[in-house]
Amino acid sequence: MTNLGSAISIEILKVRRSKILVFSTLGFLLLPVVCGFFMLVLKDPELARRLGLISTKAHLMAGTADWPTFFKLLAQATGGGGVVLFSLIGTWVFGREYSDHTIKDLLALPTPRSAIVVAKFVIIAMWSCALTALIGVLALCIGSGVGLGELPGEVLTQGLGGVMMTSALVIALATPIAFFASAGRGYLMPLGMVFLALLMSQVLTGAGWGEYFPWAIPNIYAQEGDIGVASFIIVLLTSAAGIVGTLLWWKRADHTG
């Protein structure tokens, strides 16, 4: 695609100069830290009581302080918190052009609009994957630091694999958010859609229909370790719809506003 490499380089430069890079990294790094804290609570319930924490709730949520439990908690945190964090990344990458009033200048460049959109999606994927890899490394350090014991290779593969797959499902769902950031010309609409999606996820999961709602599927996968083929297809179709919708919007919509 013409000028795609240049468009990606420009997007990388924008990210490097932004404060959201630091904030998103710190926010995502909190996930393994919180999971490690739960492991400490499970290992020493008496300490939790002295600190005024509800250790019983921690036991109900987590189980025992070991590597499988730790990875499962991390996957669940990624399935929930990742929806917000990755959506914020997608919202910023597309919405900033409107909030900073740079959209007209961007569209005036001799670069195909499709190349601009693809470059932005590439940046979102790269950024999100880098954060996932980062929390994986930090999780291993924290798990060892809190004394979870020896980490068998099979547990490592299954545990990190579950976290990565959950993250991949969440990353795929960032594309519709990019469409709403473009169609809404800023941050308000996509952020509203994220919180609506989270609310609907809770409602539909409680009703037993979560496996058919895209934003509920990552968390279901994190909890159960598997989902049906239909759920995977729903996520893929939702992601594809977000990509196509965003491309069509940038190509055909009126950007005079």
C-alpha cells in the first residue's frame, strides 16, 4: 500500500511524544501488581485481616496461592481491564485527530486515506501487543517475588497462553471503538460505547447470553479457559466490521467539520 510505511512512522512519532503512552503503560502494569497482591492475601489471610481487608472474598475469587490461580486472575483482569485500556488506546489514536483539529491537515496529505487508517490500526495492535508482553514479563517477576514456588513449563505455557489469547480477543474488539471515535469526531462517543459495552456484558453474562456478546467473550474465555467456535467467529466478525466501517468512514464521510 502506497506510503503505508511513512504513515506508520508518523503514527509511531505521535505515540512517542504523547503522555498517554506512559499512562497506558502504568495502568496496564497495575494488573499483575494487583494479582500479585491477591496472592499475598491468599498466602497470609491473617495479614489481610490486620490490614482491614476482606480475605474471605479473596478466597472466593481466587482459590489458592499458586501459579495457575495467579495466571487465571491475570487473564480475568486482562479481559476486564483490557477492554477499557485497549479501547482508550484506539480512542486516542483516532479521536485525537479531531480533538487536536489536525484532521483536515491529515486528509490533505498526498497519502491514501486507507493507508492512514491501516497505519493507525497497526499502531494500536503493536502498542497493545507490547503492553501484553510487558505484563507477561512483570507477572513472572511478581509471581516469583511473592513466593508462588516452582513454575512448571506446562503451567507457564498454559498460563501465559491464556493471558495472551484473552488479550488478543480484547485487542480485536478495539476496531469498532476506532469507528466510533471517527464517526463521533472525538472521544465522547467511543468512551460512551465502551462503558455501554461493559454494562451490557455484565447483564448478558448474568442472563447466560454472554458467549454471544463480543465484549463479554474475552472475560468468559479468561474464566473458563475456552469458548465455542461461535464466540470466536463473533469476535472476528465484530473486529472485521470495525475495520471495514472505519475505512469506509474515512474514505467516504464528509470531513469538513
